[in-house]
Amino acid sequence: MTHSPHLAPDALGPTITIGEILVEIMADFPGNGFLEPIALTGPYPSGAPAIFIDQCARLGGAAGIIASVGDDDFGRINVERLRKDGADVSAISVSPDFPTGSAFVRYRNDGSRDFVFNIAQSAAARIGLDAQARTLIARAGHLHVMGTAFAIPGAFDIIDHAIGVIRPRGGTVSFDPNLRKELLGHALTLQRFQRLVDIADLILPSGEELFVAAGWEGEAAAVQALLARKTPEVVVKRGALGSTYFGSDGRRVDCPAFVVAEVDPTGAGDCFGGAYVTCRRLGMPVEQALLYANAAGARNVTVRGPMEGAGTRAELDAFIAATPRCTP
């Protein structure tokens, strides 16, 4: 049975996102923190919105990002990576005064991670609604909002402007509510967060993000609460357990995960989201979109670097054909 996508077609205009671009530098060996000299590998292009939009572009969707980098090699490696992979980089501004954002990451033996971030005092926090951003928004067909954007000053003003432009021309909005709970303690942030939940055509939570978005504990209750708010699609990312689609028509589709050896989990959810949004906008049914999304997330965790495993359609087809899947 064929079900029409709830997202605007790719032909209407690119999928765009707004937020941070940074480099990630990883410790070569696990341990606790950065309290002694250690071997490091990087820089890797990173930032949740950048990973998302890179996967969109690599899968063949029209895609662009509004962000800011410094006038330095860290910025250049990001911009050139996105440009090479087919993303529109015209709305990435270059700050002459602030460096590109960065994240130093070290895994602990239990799989948790220690981070040293420089985002607030970097170019990543200096995005604005300049002429290039307005031009990209004016021709966009879909806006993808990530919860990380709520931590960036001025980002919501750009998001608000984009919603006001994209929606009237028949465009759609998706929301990945990957937002730290403590930020929702601010009344204005909570109000903005709830507005995104109310207007999103697609919500892509994982773990407790589902409960935060819905305001309910328990998966069944949380999903029903979101669907009752007229959300057409809710897709729950389950990591090594696969993913599940819940539709406003009461339909549920479960998609088993791929069995892989995890090397670096950073960016898996962003690649999942980029693949799912792109596939739906290209007209694929839910089952096919979930399959590609699961493959994109799984493939990305098999290599070091937050977006180094983002795949083209041909690469994902080869991965799907060669990789075993979990038993439902």
C-alpha cells in the first residue's frame, strides 16, 4: 500500500537547517578526560546540523545550511567538505573575529565520553539573518530544526523567520528535539520548544527526547500525545534496536537495525534524520525511508569521525545488501 509523504517534495526547494558547525578532535585511546598530554586524531568536520545536512546532500537531496565558521583551517575543512558533498554553503558566513567551534572528545572505558567544547565563544554562536541566509530561506522547501540550535543566541529568530517564509509556500518542518533538559527551565526556551512540537510535520526523537517533547512518560502515551497535537509523523530512533514510524492514521512501522561493530557513535542520529527526511521528500514510502535511515545511522558508526560514514545512495545500497540485520 502506498502512502503519500507528509513532507514537501524535494522539487519545491532544498532542505535547510540552522545551527552550529565545528570540528571534532578525538583522543586515540580511551581514558578519563584531558588532564595529561595524549595522542589525538582530527580535525573532523562536525556539528549536528552539519552532519544532518551532509547526509541529506550525499543521498541526493537538495540541501543547505545557515551557519558560521571562523576564517581558519577548521572552518575551511568544514565548508569544503559540505561543498564537495553537494550542500549549498552560500549561507555559511565567515567570522574574521572568532574561531571555528571545536569539540575535543575522549571515550571512557565504559563507553561514556568527556568533552571540551568551544562553541559559545566561537563563530558557531555568531550566526545571523544576513542577505545570504534570507536568499537560501526564500527558496527552501523544508526546514529541519535541531534542539542544539536553542543554545545558540539568535538562532530562533532565524528559525522563526524561516517558518514564516517556508510554510506559506507549501513547505514543511521537521524537528529533532535533541535539547538538554536544563535549557527547558527557561520560560522562553520552553515556549519556543513547544511551538516547534506543535507545528512540526515530522518529529524525530530518541530515548527520553520523546517524553520531553510530548510532556508524557512512557512511549505509548508520549506518541499518542504528539499525534493528538496533529503531528503527522513521529519516528522514534532506537539506535541498535532500529526505528519505528507512528503515523497520524494509526499506522505503525517497525524497522530492524543493522548489526555492526560500533567504532564512533557520534552523528548516527543526525545521519538517520538526514536520510529519513531526504527519502521522504524524494517520495519514498515509510518502509524504504526507514531502511535507508537505519542504514545511514549504522554505517556512520563504523568509522571514526562524526560524518565520515555518511553515505551516498549507492553506498547505502551496498551496505544494506552486505550487512546482516537484527531479528525482529
